[in-house]
Amino acid sequence: MRPGSRREVALCAVLVLIALGWILTGLRADSGELHEAPVVLVGPDVVTAPLVKQANAVPGRPFSAGAVEDPAEAAELLASGDVVAVLELDLSGTQDQLRLATAHRPALARAIRAEVTRIEKTRGRSVALVSSSADRHEARSFSPITFATALAGFLLVCVVSLVWGPLARTLPRLLARLTALAALAVGAGVGGRLLAGSVPVGVVLAATVVAAGALTFACEIVGGLPGLLFAAALILAGPLPLVLAGDRLLLSEPWSTGSGWTIAGAAEPLLWAASGAGRDGIIQPIVTIAGSALLGLVVLVATRWLVRGLAATEDAHVSVGGWRRALGLVLVSATCLTVLATALTSALHGEAVPRPLASLASTTQCVPSGPVEDVDDLNRITRLRAEPALQGGDVGVSATLGDGRSIWMFGDTLRAKKLPGAGFVRNSMLLVEPDCLQVVLPESGGAVIPDREDGVGYWPMSVTSLDKPGYALVVVAAQRVRTTDSDDVFGFEALGPAIAQFVVPDGGVPQLIAVTDIGADDADTRRPMWGAAAAVSGEWFYLYGTAREPDPELGTGFALHVARVAPDQVADPDRWTYWDGTAWTERAAASVELIPATDGVSQTLSVFERDGRWYAFSKSDEFLGDDLVFWTSSSPTGPFRAQPPVGTLPSGVARGELRYMPLAHPDILEEPGSVIVSYSRNSTDLGAVLRDPLLYRPKFIRVDLPGH
């Protein structure tokens, strides 16, 4: 064996393993799913902002999403190639429009459409694929073409080496090499011109052949057999994951970027540019192609002079016979790699496991409620037993939608045993229209605002409807709750507020679009629980927060604070400002008490405005208090002053009877000088509630407003 051959064999083995590893791990990186595909959503910011945030936070990050409100701006982004897809939201209906800038790339187009369709389906929506002005090209993929062209350049060198050996020892052989490479390049250029009808396409293919062939020549001359294997790894193995994936956006890093620095990978965007699909981002591919070609040609031409002084040495060349045997080993290895990679493609490109998203919501069958004309009718409805999805629940906050229906949110809700998610769920939603009650039920049968993965759930505190053209945006302020003792009715702790947003098409089903936790989990009750009450007035969305000292004396209430934000930015706490007694500040810690904790409000309450006067309504001194009290003010920022009690609501804890959380419903059965109020009922005996869920339903009363 020639000296140094063992080192060459070892180096060849390492190169083969590296190439094989690159291909196999690249295939695993390509599961057929998107990776950071740039897309833009078109719609009002209040809807698109949480959707963008959610899309960018999905594990694996299939999309790199942004949003605009102007469809014309989105069309410009699509035409320029800055995004690969535009999703235009139709919030007055359930079918959104998807435009693909790269629908001519079949693998990418299929992946985008599949991912968008899957996400839309979880929200009860569908997608219509519409043609785009930026999509004028025949459906095809360029990566196999560039790979085949680069492969042709590589094989040319292999054939030349088989015939004349690895080095150009004479000027005629040097010219023969250059002539063969030029002839193949011309052939590729002519073929590209005939197939695509474009001279620039032919030029790109010709340059690809020259770059691949010249680089292979250079690697062969410098490194011999290991050099040729290095060229095979670079030219063939490097872009193979890209060829099999169909598009760089279907590969994760480093394969997405790495394949772009190979000759075949760099030639692909140049072909798109040559075919008229945009010229953005072509500098790096030009540098890669031109650099490879220039490097190879310089080494090839210089060989004639570099080898003169070494011609007499034994190590300066490899015999033609030995070289042919080595070259055969290279070809066999490269073939085996390609066959193995192709064989694994079908196994590794199986259907992706869907990522967990919010369940698709639907409504249960309509339960006839009969006419609702007074408080007695409301209480009659609470005694209906026809709906197993909402046998019992507390809280009961409500808002009226723009289409005339109303939406109700309940806290811990009891569901019948025959339903998925049977037992208690943290929250539920009820749609009410004339003579019809329908529970909004997720596919999972669980809470309509789903629990976090760590088991923390959401108790609704307030609900507000923002009317939009053709739909309503429903904002639910909730508190994050963690169970500390499942056997204790008070065995829970509140960890902070959250904002849930639902889109409700006119006459349609509410669909959850986002849940945003506000602040880190912290059971410190001195931090206001923002959203304990909420109200919209003028251009502002007011969020009232309740707070008190830890471990207060029994019967102590909560202090009331207030924050405000533009309604369309309610889910962005960075936009909130807080009332410090004289002005609005960005410092939450500077917010002042509008009502002190002594003789204060319940943790969840109602704040509303009527005829220019503001009312805070609650049970004084929280759970164990008795008095129903209005605090009044001429401004949403107070000061609020307590008025004489308008009624009593004692809880008979000793008897196991709980009556708590009175809430006002100023838009239900409106009458001058009074307001409808609901309060929650429960029992300390869970078994009694399970036997008779009617014990765990709200009750309604009408109370007079102060001064009437």
C-alpha cells in the first residue's frame, strides 16, 4: 500500500460519515412542516395582534408572522417576495382568503395551505385559496433542476478523470478539460433556454455546470481522492435535504441556511429571479456560484504550472489505474448515500402530529327559554334542567353583542357525566337569544378558556363586547387560579389576571383567538387583580383591579384601583396606564385606591356608567359581608363614595349555604332608576351540589340605584 493511503482512507471514511450525517439529520429536520415562513395577516390590529403573537409562539415556529391593516400594503409585500403568503381575515363571515406568492413551489404551497387550514379549522373557519398577481408562473420546483445540473458538472469531472487521470499534465489535456466543461455548460444553457423559454434561465444553468465542474476539478487536484469525496459531499450531499424538502422554508436550521451556500441551493433563487419571480436576496447566491467557478478555474489552469516541479516525484500523482479504482469507490459511495437518503424520505416525511391549539368551539342544541320580561322570568330560566353542558356554575358576567344576542361567562361549571370533560371545568360560556339558550362547547368538552398545561385555570371576572363591522370582539378578563386543596371549598390561590379574546361573527359562534397572561404568576394579593370589573366609555377601556393586604382580618374587603387602555390594545399591558390620583402613569405601583379595603368591595364586582354617573356595585367586605352597596362617582377615576345599602346578601356558612359575588347587568331589562343584579349560590357540601345542581346556579333580583 502506498504511503499515506491509510490516512486517505481514514479521511475518506470521515467525509462519507459527515455527508451521511448531514443528509440523515437534514431529512429529520424536514418533517414536511414549515419553519419560519414569512406571512402577513390582514385585519384590524385588535384581532391580528394576538393571532400574530400566538402564531410566532407555536413550537417549531412554522410561521414568522406579521400584520397589516391595509390589503394593498399586504399585496406589495407579497409581490416583493418579503412574505410567502397573505391571509386576509373576513370577520363578518367564516371564510378567510389565502394568497400565496410561491404557489408555483408545490411543496411549500401545500405546506402553507395545510398549516393555515388546520389552524383555521380549530377556530371554526375555512380558507379560500385565491390567485395572486404575484403568482404568474407555472407550477414547478427548481431545486431538482439545479441539483441535476450540478450533478452533471460533477459527473463530467469523474468521466474526465477516468479517461485521463486526475491531473492535467499537458496543455492539450488542460484545454480538453476546459472544452468539455464549456461544452456541457453550453448544452445546459441551451436546454434551459428551450425548456423555460428564457435566456437568463439558460445562463444560470450554464453557470451552475461551470461552478460544479470547476469546484470538483479544484478539490480533486488539491486533495486527490479525499478531495473528490469532499466535492461530492459539498455538491451532492449538501443540497439533498433541500431537494427532497422542495423548499428552504420546509427545513429547519442549519440545513435551511447551509443548503443555500451549496451550488445547487444557490442556483435555485437565481433561477426564480431569471424567470421573473423577483430579484431580492440574490447577492449571496451570485457570490456562491461565481466564487466556486472562479476558484475551480484558477486551480485548474494553475495546475499546468504547479505540477511541473513535482512531475518527477512519486507522490505528485496517482496512477490512472489506481485512480480509476478509487473513483469507482467514490461513485459507489455517492450512489449508496443517494439511494439511502431517498429510501428514508417516505419514512421521515410522514404526516406531522398536529400541535395543540385551542379547541374548535360549537354550540349545543337550543334550549327554549320562553319569553323574558321580568326578574321572575330570569329566575325561571335558572331552574331549567335541559342542558347537561351547564348544570351549574357561578360568577355569571354578561355583555350584549351587536347582533342583539348576549353572552354570559361562568366560573367553575358542572357538566353531566355523559359529556367529554365531565365534572367541573374552570369556565363556560352561554349564548342567549330570544327564546333560546346555547352553551358554547369546545371539542374537548373542557373549559372554553382552556387550562394551561400546568393545570392553572381561568375564572372569568368581567366580559365586554366591542362591536366591529360584521362581528364583535369579546374581551373576557379572568384570574388565573391554582388549586391548593381539592377537599377545601376555599383551597385555591389566584396567581394574576389574564385577558381572553373571542371573535363572534354576527349570528355566529364565538371562537377563542388568544389568551394573554398579565404578569408573572404571583399569589400576592397586594398586586391588583386587573379586570375584576371592566367598562368601555368613549375612547377608553377601563380595567378595575382589586387588592388587599395578605392575611387580612376576617371580613375585610378589597381596595379598588383603575387602569385604562385603548380598546384595541387591551391585551397589551405595555399600553396600559394607571390612575395615580391626579394623572395617568405607566407605573402600575403608583395606582391609588379609589375605594379602600376597609369596608371595601368583593374581589370581583361590577363598575358601570349610566346617565353620566358612575357606579361600583358589590357586596361590602367580600365573601362574609352582608350588605349590597353602590359606590358612586362622577368620573371613572373616582373618588367613589359608599351609599346606604340597597339590600342584604348574608351567607349562612354554618348552614353550608354560600351566597356571594353580586354582579350588575345594566343592559338587561333596563328600567330607569334600577338595575338587574345576579348573585352566585353554592353549598359547602359538594355531594349536595352533585345531587341537585340547582343549588349551584345564580339568582336574580332588581335593586334601586342610589338617589332613586
